[in-house]
Amino acid sequence: WFGRGDTEKALNYADRATKLQSDEPRARLVRSLVLQQGGELDGAEAGLKWLLKHGHDGVEVRRALAELSRNQGKGAIAVEHLERAIAIDPQAGELYHMVVALLDGLKEPERAYMWRRRALAIDQASVSLIGALLEGANQNKATQDEVRHWSEMARHVAPFSDELQLAAARALLAAGLEDDARDQAHL
């Protein structure tokens, strides 16, 4: 029922599961998510913190806490929860994008750029990540090797994107790689 809009049935289901086994983490997580979806943030937060307190730290719990914190205007705390979720599952690419978006919103461009670098290791086909890294390469002191690598990725991921290829050529030129910039611009 959860996710289908029938909040009452979902809560009843989670409550019944919790009554059968009071420390059952999945039922508590579902209950917290349903409460969060219904706007009952205090109840959702209490349930999620109970899970952490009782050793049930996982990606789903941390992601829910991050969304809850973000919705409460606590972006820095949301980033902390997402960083912990990534430590648990470093292959969860969507979490990296969430961190970048939050850091951009918090006006922390250096940290956002660092997380873009990390995200690209997981999400290598992301045109937006490659473009953002190339656009910020000079400002963020990217190495020539990084700029060259990202430009090569741009060639493979979006060879027909004039915008991305020009961003790559500009980054190569700014990095002092004139011959590479010329080659990139002539694709």
C-alpha cells in the first residue's frame, strides 16, 4: 500500500508488523516513511532515530533522514546523512547527485565540485557531471590529466553535443593544452 496513496492501510500494516515483533526494523522503517510522506515529520524522525539507536543504520534510513532534514531546511545535516549513506553503499550514484544538489543550495561550490569528481567515478555517462567538471576545472584547480580525461569522456558520452565539446575545448585551453583544445573543437 505504501507509495500507492493509501496511507492508512500502510500505517495499519506497519503497526501490525511492529506489534508482532516490536524490534522489527523493516516495519519501523515503512512506518517512518509513511509518516514522512504524510507530513508527520516528528513521528517520522522519531522512528528513524529509533532505528539508528538500535543499530539499524542503512542506506534507506540515512536517505530518509536526509530527505527529512532537507525538508526541514537543515541542508548541512542532510548532507551528513547522505555522506554516511554513501559510506555504506559507495555505488549508489543517485546519492552523490543529491549531495551535489544540496551543497550547491548551501553555496558550498568547492565541496560540491569535490563530490562531482566522486560522482563521476560512479556515473560515468552523466553529461551534466562532465559538463560541470569541465566548466569549473580552472576555478577548482583541476590537473591537466583530469581535464584531458574529462574531455575524452565528453567525446565518448556526447560526441554531438556542441555545448559539451566547446566546454571541453575551453577547459583544455585554460589548462594549457592548446593542441588538445584544437582537436576537441574540431570534432
